[in-house]
Amino acid sequence: MTRTVFFISDSTGITAETLGSSLLSQFEQQKFEHVIVPYVDSIEKAQAAVEKIDRVAKESGEQPIIFDTLVNADIRAVIATSSGFIIDVLAHFLGQLETALGQKPSSTVGRVKNADRDARYKNRIDAVNFALDNDDGARINRYDQAQVILIGVSRSGKTPTCLYLALQTGVFVANYPLTEEDLEERRLPRPLAEYRDRLYGLTIEPERLSAIRSERRPNSPYASLRRCEDEVRDAEALFSRFGIPYIDTTHASVEEIATRILVETGLRGQRSQ
């Protein structure tokens, strides 16, 4: 049976869902339905959330799980009247920080310094625009501005990884598709040669690649398993030949791929709030 999980926050809900999902992932046999309830910053919104939780509890016959990152005590008290099982994501950490710092937390809803928030937001938007402008080798003349350049065969996951890195961390990422011609020459494509230290490769199992390509161009040479096997083999050989780090994206989420890239390249991005 699927269990409903609510992620309630006075802001976007990203923190509540991220931490809550990490905990839920340990229960592999259980299916969960995620319900995000963001911007619960008033008593009225909290009461509306309680009504939704209680309705789910009545209809399903199961106690919903609630992960919350609410800092306002009055709003939390309203949520506490619901039929859900509440896990306060912040309480444990705030209590420890209060002890370590010797001062009380502000308990201000959605508290982020405006200057810091605005700077991070602008940086992420600039990074997203850069990723879009430099997708699939569109503008090779701007590679000097890229912090990392993802390379790999077509449909290996370059574009979604670029956009995730840009939006979530503010890293400036470009990507370049390795074509059959590039792979046949067995050397780095000319636009990439001087940026070798910024390159990071993505690879994928040929069977999965063929399935993805078939959704786009069914029964085409582009999607054939033989061609996918040849391209993947040659791409991995290219990575090894030039010492380019790479990751297999077949069974990895975009979050896992992005984190590996950040760690292995030493990049320090700005996480979204």
C-alpha cells in the first residue's frame, strides 16, 4: 500500500523534501506518494494543510507522515493537531546549534538575508542562461567562461545534468556532444583541446542508450544497439586516453550525477534555498 507523505514548509519545501526523501529511501519495500505543501506562513494556511492531511488519513485509513521545516511555533502547533505523524526536520539541528552557539534561533519565517539571497538567485539564473546558450556545442567560443564542460555521446544525460547543476548550484556548465566523426578520429575535438582540464565525461550502458534513442527515432540507425555499443566503447576509450574523469549515468539520478561532478572537479556551487 502506498503511504502519503507531506512535506510542509514556510518556504519552498525543498529542504523538507530533500531530507525527508533521504530518510524514506531507506524503506525500499514501501511506496510513497509525495505531497509538497510550500509557503505555509500563516495560521490560515496551516489550517488548510491540516484539512488536507486529515482528509487523506480518513480516505486511506493510514496515518500520513509529515516532514516539516516550520520555524513559527504557532503555525507548528496548528499542524500538530492533524492526524499525521510529524517529524520536525529542524528541531534536532536547531537545538544542537543553540547549545553550540549559546544563543536562541530567530524563529523568523523564511529568514534569508536579502543581499545574499538576491546574489545567489542572480548567479543561478545567469548559470541557467549560460547552460542553455551552450547546450550541445552551440557556442564553443564561450567555453573559457565554463567551469566544467560535459562531454558524451548523444542522449547520455548531458543537458539535464547541465541544467540541474546551473539551477541548483549556480555552476556555469557547457556541454559538447561527441559525434561519430569525433570518435573515429580518436582525438579530442578541436574546440575542447585547450579546455581539457575542465572536461567531464558522461557514459551510459548501450542497451539503455538504444532504448532512449528509440523513443526519439524508432527503428533508425541512430538508435540501433550496434551503433550505441560502438559509440559508448569509443567514447570511454577517449576518456581513458586523455585522462578525463567520467560517470556512468545508466542507474544514477541527476542529483547523484551532479554531486559526483562537484566532488570530483572540486567545484563549489551555491545550493538553492
